[in-house]
Amino acid sequence: MALSGSRVALYSGNGQGKTCISRLFRAAEPGTGNLPTRIINYDSKSGNFSFTVKQPGADDKSLSVSMSFDGTQSVNNGTGCIFHVFNSDYVHDNLVASHYSPSDDSFSGYIIGKENIDVSLKRERLNNLLQQGQQKRAAIDQAVDRARGELADLNLTRIRNYKELTTENILLLDVEPYDYDAILSEFRALNDLPENVPTLAGISFDIDSIDFDSIETLLKASFSRDEFTEEFIKEVSPKRSFIETGLDLLDGDICPFCGRRFDDEVRTLIRSYEVYVQGQEAKVADAIESHITALESLKVSYRAFDVSYQDRRNWLFRLKPAFPGLFEEELPSIPTPTDFDIVVNGVIELLNEKAGDISAACGCGAVEKLREQISSITDAISSANSALSALDQSVSGSTRALTISKQKLCVEMSKKVRSDCDSLIEERAAISEEYAKLLEEIKADEDRGRRLKRDAVAETLSRLIHSVFGNKYTFDPELFTVQLDNKVLGTDAEGVMSDGEKSVLAFCHYIASTWSLLDLEEDSAKLFFVIDDPISSLDYHYVYSVAQIIKELGSTFSLSPVRLLLMTHNTAFFNLLARNNIVGKCFTLHSGVIESCKSSYLAPYSEHLKDLYEVARGESQPTHTTGNSIRQVIETLWRFDYPAATSLGNYLETPGCSDLCNCEYVYTMCQDLSHGATPFDREQPPDDEAVKRACVTVLNHIYERYPGQLIALGIDYDLDS
């Protein structure tokens, strides 16, 4: 639940959880015993509760309570508050068991005051010592921060020993010899060493020189042959490159090689060479030769690539035992150079066949096979680079020796800081010792102004009983008992006092017993009151008395602010608290949901209508209060719908209430099952289904005549449902 303000009132009907909440708070009171196991839902094995105090500019502080069905419970009060709870359990434990005869057995010990002895000078000295100690601590903190900064500059922040370099740990160390400078030199030497493992990722195999599309086009095409004899082509083809070079060098009528002048026969042959070289057949032959040269070069490149690839595979084999989680497999296999040559040679053979007969179209199976093999090699390279990149990243860190050096450097720095701050630490220890002694002196001085808890409880209880009962009942502080007309009642109080008087006596006892929770008067600032329905069986005179006692909590215990959570199912009392500013914030609790009151006061009609809605929808079962809720709703309608009616029965006989009269259980439950009547007043009491029908009838009546009443309460009611 989220409740704002220090003085809070919470309204809810019966069975909504007020007692449960008060018991959970009471678990934080010392000496209250274990929680009852029935506080956990029957279908649950455990339960948890938390209450958090939020203050601006400060950390949240929480109370947590946990319990298992076997009775094991854990209570952790980190709020700094002293909870004091009033509920039926408090009444039972403190008064019912003793027949309403108060006992002083539990009010032992003293409350330490501070008003009788002036300790201001010692407090001033104590504050000076505190400041001196803080200054010494700040100087030590600065030394630690400088050391951490130096190590951070060396990128050692991830080392565990660096994280342990804190002021708290330095204060716990003994002075030891250290050799920080030597270790620093060792660290820098290791850190500056070049890596002995080469970068392995980035392998590649260049195939850009191979034009597969051009090769396939060349092989598939059928070229026309030039008109030369087979003998001429057979003789010229092997020498084509030589002939082309010679033609390029030809200048005039003299051979560029031997210097002889050409005769007619030679001139005719040279013209034949020129025609051949410029013809299509020569161009095709040239293209084929170019492709073959590129393929031969590809085989050479692959051999070099294979050497590089196998070298990286060997590195991986050597390094992967250190990284078993990263590298569980080998690099992908690639073809051997021999296998690769076979596939490439297949393409070369096709090209040579084409060169022999350019007019014949050749198949491209060997080219496709080479394409597939190169594609698989490319995939293997990609996979290998991915694995090798991870390996590069893994081995790029420090060696084991460097890691050890980093750890030692942090340890030596801690020793160095401890040695450098030795005088500061000794001075701070002396200040702390003097501070502790002075604090003990102040406590001893303040103890002289202490008073018995029993006396404080008796004084407050006597005053409260007089303020509530006047002279009818009094309380004797010496005998610690209630008196009637100066006669000690003792255990007779249970039979003499009315239920209302016993209830208000119990509340007075609760307020007075607060002193038993305080060891120091200043502890009263920690008080947090949790009060569950303190006005049971009280008439309005006593209700006002209880409200006045609550209003005076601040003056009774010198509190500002008063921390108060008050829970009630009585709307009149709830409104009284709000109207008189006894509480600052008002909330309602219904079906497990806490909501802030939209107005300063609460209308009982609204809560009763919500109860009927839950019964009508089957969300809750009828209880002993359902009949009273039906009567409250109908009587509210009667007051503004037909105030001239002299009675509830007269109002139900009006034409507008015919639908209510048609359900016999509506009037029955108003008369027989409300205001304390019991089902035994009827020969056969209505069952749950009959009660549910009555609730549905009332809701239908309101839905048809006053739907705004449901809308205002946020009730989404459908007549057909």
C-alpha cells in the first residue's frame, strides 16, 4: 500500500485485512511472540509483507515480514521506527488474560533523560572530535582515490584486487613492506612486449583474374574458320606469338631477325601471316591463350593460398586448447592443390580442344565444376575468418604472466597506501578512542536523569483514565490498579466494567504502555502508532475521548511529527478524525485496493453498495453484515427518495419500490438479518443464493432508477449480467 503523510486514517469494511495489517506491524514489536499461522492464506505456503518509508533526500527504509506455513518467520525492521500496535491481540495479551487488571510486570527498566545535566560542552567537544575524525578519514579517502586513479590509468579497474582497494579494507590492513615500484616496472615491461601470435584472420584468395562468363561464352560459341589450309594452320598456330612479334617489328623489306632482304616468296608468306593474324581465328586463339594463362596463374596463386591457410590451421590447432569453449572444431577443409589443379586443368583441356577447332561448340561442365569448387573455397574462407577473428580477440589480451603482474600491482598499491597513511590512521584511531570514551561519559551523565518506565506508564495511565472516566474510575500509581470509589477492583474489573469501559481502558493502557518501548527519551521521535478499530462497543462520549487521546499524542510524547496509521470500519469515527484534523490523509481499503478519499469524509452508503455489488457478482460470499448493508442502502434511498414515509416498511410499499417488494428476502434481510438479529429468528434462514438474489434486486433497482449512483462509485454494472 502507498500512503502519503505521517498521520493516516484507513477505512475498510469487515474482513478486508485491517487486523492482518496490524498483526504484521505488531510482529516488529519486541516480545510480541510469533504470528499465527492462520494469517497465511490456506492455499499458500508462505507470505511476505513490506512497508517502506520514503523521505526526500534520503534512502528508502523498509520493514519486511516473511513467514512460511510451518510457522518459521523472519522480521527485519530497517525503518528506524519503533512500532506500537493496538488491536484485539494487544487487548487479549495485556488485559483479557489478566481480567482487565493492569500489571506492571512488563514495565521494567529506565528511560534515559537529558534535561537534568548540562552536557552541552561535552557534546560540543564530541562534535569537534567527530569532525577531526572525519577530516582524517577524508585524507585517507583521498589517498585511496589517488591510488585507484593511478591503477585506473593502467587499465586495471577490472582486476578483483583493484575493487578491494577501499578505505575500509585499508583500515583493516597491517603495515607491511612493499615493492610497488619494482612490480610497476615488471608490469610495464610485460605490457610493452610485442604479441608473439600473428593476426590470423583476414585470409583471402583472389579469383578476379578469371572471367568465367567469358570462358563459357567462348566455349559455347561456334566460330567460322579462315580460308587457310590445314597444313598452314597446323604450321602457324604453334608459332603465332612469334609471328605476331615479328610482324610488330617489321619495318620495310628486311627481316628484323636476320637482316636479309625479302624475295617474292617470302613477301607472299608474310602477307599470309598478316591476313591470318588479323582474322577471327587468330583472335579466338589469342583469347583462349589468355584464359589458359590466367588459369595457370590461378593454380600458382592457390598453392600460395593453401600454404597460408594451412599455417593458420596449425596456429588454431596450437591455440585452441586454451579456448575450448570457443573452438571445438577445425577450420573448414579446402581442396588440396593437386585436387584444385585437376579441376582447373579440366577447364584448360576444354580451351585447348576449342583452340583445335574453333567452329565446334563445347560443353561447360568443367567450368561449372570449377565455379562450385571456388564457391566452396569462398565459404570456407568466410567461416575460417569468423573463427580466426574470435581467436584473435581471445589471444589479444594479456598473458598469464601479465595478469599475475596486474594482481600483484594492485596488492602492492594497497600496501603502499597503508604505509603512506600510517600516521593518519593512528591519529584517527586515537580520535575514535577519545570519542568513544567521551560518549560513554555523556551517556553516564544523561543516565543520572533517568526515570523508571513503570512510573512513566503509571503517570500517563492515571491521567488518561481520569480524562475519560472523570471520578468514576481512578488509577492508583503505587498499587498499579484501577479503583472504583476508592476500592481496588483488581481482577473484579472484568465483571464490574461494561464492555465499552473495558475497551476504552484497554486503549488508555496501550497509550501509556508506549513508554515501555523507550530507552532514551529522544527515542520517542521514532514512534510509529498503528491502531486498529479502537472504538469497539463505545458510545459517542467515549468515541470523542479516544479521538482526543489520539489528537494529543504529540504533546504526550513530545512528537513532531506524529506517525500514525489508524484503521477503522466505523465511518462516523473515520469522519470525526478527518473533520477535526486528527489525521492528515484519508484512504479506503476495499478488495485489496487502497484509494485516496476523493472528499474529506466518507459516506457509509458507498461502501455498503460496493459490498452488495461483490456479493451479486459472486466475487465474495454473503456474510453476517450483508443484511445490514442492504438495509443501509435502502434506508439511504428512503431519506432522499420518499422522506414522507414513516417507516422502512411504509417506504417499501410505495409504487417505486414494487421490484424490491417482489423479492421477499429484501425486507426479510432488512428486518431479520441486520442490527444484531440472527438467522435463528426465522424458521428457515435464507441461503447464500437467496441473499445473492436480494443483492441483485437492490442493484437492479438502483441501476434502473439512479444509475448515476453506480457510475459515481466506479461500479460497471450490467442489468443483464
